[in-house]
Amino acid sequence: MGLTIANNVASLNAQNNLNRANQRLTTSVERLSSGLKVNRGADGPAALVISEKQRAQIAGLKQAIENSEKAVSLVQTAEGALGEINALLVKVRSLAIDSANTGINDEDALAANQAEIANALDTINRIANNTQFLTKKLLDGSSGISGTASSADVSVLGVSNDTVAGAYDVVVTTAGERATVNNGGTQTGALTAAETLTVNGVAISLEVGFTQADVIDRINEFTAQTGVVAEDVTGTTRLYSTEFGSGATIQVVSDTAAGATTSGFGNVTLNDTGVDIAGTIGGVAATGSGITLTASTGDPSGISITVAADAGDATSTYTGALGNISVTDNSLQFQIGPNAYQTANVSINRVNPGSLGVGVADNQFNNLDEIDVTTANGAQDAISVIDAAIDDITTLRGDLGAFQQNTLSSTANNLRTTLENTVNAESVIRDTDFAEEIANFTQQQVLVQAGTSVLGNANQLPQLVLSLLG
């Protein structure tokens, strides 16, 4: 190469290499100061795309773990309230067992037990209505699967987690009936002699001069003990049980033969037993008990309803098509994964007394809210209903416990492991390897220093021309 003045190629070459070394040094300084080897797309387009997706996934995993932990807190809140209801039911059961000991207890003792049971049921109802997590009610049915009836003649006692949301027609094919007996319209005048009428084992004294209305009033004075109501039906004294279904019975006998001036029931025992309701829910045959229909198969499985007494005949329920039951799924949904639709649901159905112990076979009570222990039969039937209510609560507690342990806690543990591995993968792609980068920084620093020195020397080369001119 010739010795020139106009163009200093050596200087340009030194500048070029110095600029490159300086850029690499600047990049190295940025990586060391930020801790990241990919700070912009130019640092690694593919690495940036992958790492940003991983960052989004990491943020989602962290939030999903937090969601799972919050869900555990909610479930524990509900389970704690259910535990208190469980304890109250055990107390109620003890009172019912005590009331069943009729050989010792008098009416006052039974009334006291019933009053304490009523207080306990009020407390259960209060817990069910007031238990909440933040502002969300948990046990009043708003956080589970609920049903509403389109007909005022039908009441929904409850639904289960097996019930599929939808609308289900209700058809009663056999009316629920009370046990019923009557005197055949025999009494047409006042009693001419004292008479003792025995109704379901309870002796009722009828006095001389009692008219039919007086006889009816006297029988109704003992309704709490006999479970029987008397009424005048076009001149006939009719007795019917307060309860519906096969568990309701009437036995009536008088110590006086039937006649116009007697109660008319006669000295031959009259018996009758109620009839359990029968029908379909959503076209599926339902199990009938008293006035309660419960679907146990198909999509409507778990729906339990009661049918009202016919306004024209208190001894029988309505029959035929009675509207429909609309079932809505308001189950609690938790986002427990970092991506869309990675959710888990749990249903906490209504646990008010009216929804517990529903549909116990051959029982005069339709649910826990109806139990009455002031009679021997009432106490025995109450025990069965309470046992069913305890089963309802413990089953729900078991379901919530399984959801917490097997779904929420296990998922959270898995998410933590996934988070650890995802963060590690993102770190490999994007984080600065300080050992490697410091070595690179030192190299580039030396090159910049050397390049600066060489550039100075290259800029001195044109001065050699002056020596030739001398």
C-alpha cells in the first residue's frame, strides 16, 4: 500500500474495529447492569418471544397458586360452619332420644325438649343464612345448585350435586293422603250419656249434652297428643291425621255403640292409614313419602319437593300436572390454572333445617324443620330425620374436605413445581451468566483500550509524508 494523505485507510480500519468493540462493550455493560442477556428484540428475537410467553405463564402460575390458597380459605370457612351445625344436630338428637323415654317424661319435660330443639334449629337456620366469605353467602343455597317451582302448590325442599341444570315437569299420579275416618253422620243430637272416645291410644271424655260441634272441639283439644284433627263435613264428623302418607294412622273406638245421640264412632275400632304421594319429575318416576317426591335417577336426580294439600279437600294433595322445577347451577368456580378454562367447581347446597333430613321413608316429618318430640311416635320419627340430617351435613363436609385436599391443595402443589421449572427455563433463556459475561466484558474492555491506542497511531501515519518532503 502506498503512503497517502487524502485517505487514511488504516485509521478507518481502526475506527471500524474500535466501534465494534465499543458496541460489544456497551452491550456487555447493559447485560451486567440489568442482569438480563436479552433486553430487547435485537438481543435475540426468538429468545425474546419464548421468554415473554414464559413470563406470562409465570405470572399466571403465581396468580393460580394464590387463587387456590384463597379457595382453601373459603372452603375452610364453610366447613367450620358445617362443623358447628353438626354439633347442634348431635345435641338435638340427644334431646330426641330423651323425649323418646316417655315412661319417665311428662308433658312439661317434652315441651321443654321441643323448645330447646326449636332454639337449636333456629341457630342452624341463622348459621346457614349468615355464613359468608367476604360478601359471598356460602350455606344458604346461593353457592350451590338450587331449584324453584313455577307452581305455588309445589315447594322445593332441595336438590343435590347430581342434579343437572334445566327445567323438569312435575306430575302427581297418586295424591298423598292423610289417614281419615268418619262417623258416617250418625250423631244428629246431643249426647244423652257420657262417652269415652279413644283416638290413637288417647282417651277423650265426652260429656252429656255435647253437640256434634262440642265433640269436634273436644277432640281437637287433644290434637297435639293424638296427631288427629276433627271437622264437620256436611253433618259428618271426620277425623284425619295431621300428617300425610303411610306413616300416618288413625285408630278410633268408643265405649258406646253408634247412635244418633252418641259420637257415632261406635264400639268397633275404626282404622285407616295414609297414602304416600306418587308421581314423576322430569318424566322420571320419583320416590314418594308422605307429600314428598324425590327423584333418584336421571338428570333430575336429587330433586326433592313437597305438594300442598288440595284447597278443596284438606285430606289429599293436588294431583295432575303441577308446573315445573327450574334448576340453576350456581356452583362456586375457582380459576386454579394459569390458562383459560383451567377451573374447578364445588357446590355447597342449602343447609337450612327445611332442606335437611328430607324424604325419610315411612316418616311423618318431611324434613328437620318439622320434627316434634312431644309425642312418643313423634320422638321416634324425629330421631330418624335427625340421623338423615346428620348424614346430609357429614356428606357435605366430606365432599368439601375431598375438594380441598385432592383438588385445591394438590393442584397448588403441582403449580408450585411447575412454577419452579418454568422460572428456571426462563432464566436459562434470558438471565445473564455473570461468569461468562464478565469474561466477555474484560475482553471487550481490552479491545477498546487497544483499539483506541491503535487508532491514535493510525492517525499519525500521514505525518510520515513530511519526512519525504524534507
